[in-house]
Amino acid sequence: MARITEPIERALRRARIAYQGLVSSYDQVQEAARNEQRLFGVGSAVSCRTGILPVLALVGGIYYLTR
């Protein structure tokens, strides 16, 4: 049984680590966006539904470039 489940568990651990890295990157990008908006006086930080798509696009672009 262990021989069968070990590769799956290993893949799940790698996927969890990759997911945690993406969440961390997302948080960093979101914080940078807030800081940039404050710096240039654009307005409030990216929030809820109004600015999530540009942030996700930015995170996706950063992820694509770092791969």
C-alpha cells in the first residue's frame, strides 16, 4: 500500500509547496500594488472585486516569467 501511495503523497507535497509559493507571491504583488498606489496618490488599495483581475494578471505574468 505504501508503495502505491508514496508517489501520490510526494506529488501532493510538491503541489502544496508550489501553491504556498504562489500565495506568497500574490501577497507580495498585492502589497506592492498598494504601496505604488499610495506613492503616486492614485487612491485606495486594490480591493475586493474592483481590482482583482489586474492583480491576478500581474501574478500570472510574474509566475510565467519566473518559470
